[in-house]
Amino acid sequence: MERLVLACGGEAMNSFENLSPNCLGKAGLVYEHVLGEDKYTFIEDVDNPQSVTILIKGPNKHTLSQIKDAVHDGLRAVKNAIEDGSVVPGGGAFEVAVYTALNSPDFLSTVSGRAKFGVK
């Protein structure tokens, strides 16, 4: 219930007695969907979500664990980039940048002779 309030806004209520329009949250679309043997409720088009769920499915526990770790690492990297206001490139970004610079027409025109083979 608490996550529903975070996703849609409004207030959690125990009874209908004190219910008012100010207590209600807002969602553009709410529907149920069956995935495998499980039934899920999806809530979409909310104004200011403070809680979301990422549904991860996979063939076995090992694969699910790897996917979960990768998603967690990616979300943490995005969070850190937003908080720090900067990004340190990785995953071969430096090598791609060097390759692009070395193969640019401007640079290739400055290299001649056997050195050109090394650049290519």
C-alpha cells in the first residue's frame, strides 16, 4: 500500500469514512496482465512517481541474478552521474574515441609513408 501511495500520490486510508477528493492519487492507466502463471497489476501515466518496479524474468536463478546485478549497477551509475554531474567513460569508450580520431580524414591526411599502416 505504501508503494502505491508513492507511485500515485494521495494518502493511504483504512476506511471510507474520512475519504475526500484530497486523499485520492492519480493514475492514467491501471490494468492487470498475466505473465506465465503470475498476475501483475500495472499502474501507468502517473504525475510524479516516487516508487517504480522493474520486472525481471529469466530462464533460471543464475541468469536472473546476473540480470538483477546488471540492472542494479546501471541504475547506480545513472544515480551517481546525476548526483555528481559528470561521467567517467568506460567499457571501451577511450578506445572508440581514439579509433574515431585516428580515422578522421583530417588526421589521416597528416600521416604519410609506413606510419599510415600503423594508424589504420
